[in-house]
Amino acid sequence: MLAMIACLEYLRKMLYEKLAVHFLGLAKLTMN
């Protein structure tokens, strides 16, 4: 159970980082 929760937290962190990078890329494109 704990391992599953840790895995979900890890995946969520990775997803947030991917979204943040994607969002920053879009922001740069719209600024230029």
C-alpha cells in the first residue's frame, strides 16, 4: 500500500514537471 502511494506521488511529480516545462515553453513562444 505504501509503495503504491509513493509510486503515485512520484508519477504526479513527474507529470507536474512535464506540464510546467510545457507551460514555460508556451509562455516563451507567446512572449517572442
